[in-house]
Amino acid sequence: MEQNTPASPNLRFQKGEGFRMNPKKFNLWLLMLASVMLFMAFTSAYIVHRSDSLPNGQWLQFDLPVQFTYSAIAVLISSVFMQLSWRAAYRDEIPQNRLFLIGTLLLSLVFCAYQYSGWKEMTMNGLPLVPAEDMIGGVSASFVYVITVFHLLHVLGGVVLLALTLARSFAFKVHRKNMLLIGITNTYWHFVGLLWIYLFLFLYFAR
């Protein structure tokens, strides 16, 4: 007589059920892939335009605002806080989870403030978003604005995720048995942080 036994994960995989990813996580990875392609297009256009303009003296070289360096430091620390928050949730350490989430959220706002301050300094130094017709090489500053503004839009999306995760944490809906939202927030926040480090280093060395 045959005895029905639960199928093992390997057996289910062999029968064709395969690996299944949560749809929300899958959409997140698609979003991050699209973002990578977007910024690759931006940086590629930067390199091509610089190569064409620099020999003719049509490319203005300038120092990046120091605020961009401070924002890089802020985002690195915030990534550490975010990881600690995720780990606290996994360990059901709810007060620590909330504390590190608050720290991450505050640092994200600090990052945004530094970016705005950096743009303001560029404008005060005669580097506007839209250069005047007689401004030679002003497009180099426009590239910096476009790249950093689009990145900040990604960061603002992360701020919304952080605020939502924090609200759910205070509602006792973030814990070891409910890690989906904080997992998505953790992955996305590390992504925007690493993305800014890449963009900052690119702009610093490619200028």
C-alpha cells in the first residue's frame, strides 16, 4: 500500500514548481535594474560629451561641492543603521529596530539637505542648472545637476519606504515572521547608497 508523504523542496523543484520570488521583491529588482541602466546612460553621455568638448575648451572643469562628500558619508552610515535595523527585526528586538529605523530616516533627510546645499553652492559659484548662452562649457555643470537630481528622486522613494516601515514597526507589524517590507526597504536603501557612492566617485574622477 502506497503511503503519501510530503514532497521535499528538491522534489517539488524537480516537478517543475521551481523557485518562486515574492512579486514585490521581483518588481523591486526590476526597478533597480532599470535604474542602473538609466544611470549608465547618464554616465556614458557624460563621458562622450566630455571627450568631444574637452579638446576644444568647451568643457568647464570645476570642483564638486564639499557637501557631496558629506552626503556620501551620511549615506554610508545610514546603510549601517539600516542593516542593524533589519537584523534587530529578524531577532524580534523591536525597540532596537525602531531606533535604527529612526536613525536611518534622519540620516536620509541629512543626505537630502546636503544635496540641496551642494546645488545652492554650485549656483552661487556661477554654475546654474541651465547655463547662459554665452557660458562656455556650462553643460558640464548641467550633467552634475541632472545626475544628482535623478538620484535624489530615488532617495526620496527610499524615504517613503523608511517612513512606511517605521510606521508598521510601531504598529508591531515588523518582526521575524513579517520581514517582507523591511527586507525590501533594506535592499533598496543599500542600492541607493551604493549608487550614490558610484556616482560621487564617477563625478569626482571624471570631471
